[in-house]
Amino acid sequence: MKPVLKKHIYNLTPFTLLDFPGKVACVVWFSGCGMRCGYCYNTEIVTGHANYTYEDALKFLQTRKGLLQGVVLCGGEPLFSFDDEMLHFIKEIKEMGFLVKLDTNGVNFKALQRLLDEKVLDFIALDFKAPKNKFQLVTKNKTYSYKLFLNSLKILIKHDTKFEVRTTVHQDLLGLDDIQNMVDVLESLNYRGDYCLQNFVESEKNFQNLTKRHDSFDIKKITSENLNILYRNF
């Protein structure tokens, strides 16, 4: 009897021009996450069961060689259940000739450090969920601390792998003062790259039943002399 291969992947998006800057890519959606951010619209991925094995994903990627440049590891949280099997999966992707982008909340900084040491990541998008005083309020997790995120941020600042920092904005969760505080934190740690402010995407499935605010503040009042602030979907 063949062994039952464990499923880790919720779904595969075969083509995207949006998720890997400057690259034609696909998205591998990992199921599971330790956070329940109010604005998250991937609730089915976060709470649902995985549908595909790593072997399934690799078979799909074999058919995309020469057609795609990159693979985005997204979720959920890809590093939520990181282990040697996942590391081997990413190495297999690299051996096929694909670039690899990781989207992560940064709480599993030990896994991130290992992936950097193995040189299997080409680009990282690090989610800065909230300032310290609102981190648990936004993430709805008392175990995952702000300090864990900061560890990942500090690791990336010292490393030469390309990365960006991004924050999803909804006025019910973060105010202008909060976001400016986050800018100040990035600057104080000598981060000098892109800081992407992403507008909340309305859906019927976000964890906190949030909707678009019609009295939204002027996000472009956020200022920085050292960061390249980008505005997405505003």
C-alpha cells in the first residue's frame, strides 16, 4: 500500500501578473494561519482543509516550466507549519528554475532565517500588521507577539534578499497616527526600502465583517524621508 501523502496546499492559482513584482508567476496557497486579522478575506484558506500535496503542486509546476518565471508562496501563512518537507518542496521549485517569493506575517522568524540560510528565496513580502499597542487587537492572537515580527524584520534588514514591508489599512483597525508610528519604527531600524500601504479589499468573508468606510482618512498624509511609500488600491 502506498503511503498517504499529507496535504498542505489549499489551492493553486495558475497565472498572475500582480503577486510577484515584475514577474509572470503562479500562486501556491497554503492552508492554515495562527492569526485572524479582521480584514482578512482568505478566511476559507485560513480555516479550511488542504486539498493538494506538495507532489501535486510539483506536477503542476512541471507543466509551467518555460511559461512562468516565479512561484508565490502565500496563504494563510506559508510558515505556519514549516518543516523539512516544506523546505524540500521549495528546493524542488528552485531546481526547476523558478524564482520564489514568500508572503509572510513574520512570526516564524526561525523558519524565515533557515530559508534565507538555504538561499531558496528571491523576494519576500513581510506583513507589518499593526504597531505594538494594537498588534494583538488586529491579529486576534495572544500568543504571536509583536516581538516575533520584529525579529523577522531585523533579520531581513541585515540580509541581502530583496523584500518589501506592507500593511493593510482599514480605518476601524488603524488610524493615521498608528501608521505613522509604524513608519517611524521602520525608519528607526534603518529600513530604507518600499513600504506598501494596501487598501482593504471588501468581501463578504472577512473575519470581522468589515465594509468600506466612506469617511476614510487621507492616507497620503503619511510621510517619510527615508522610505518609498507605495499606495495600492487607493
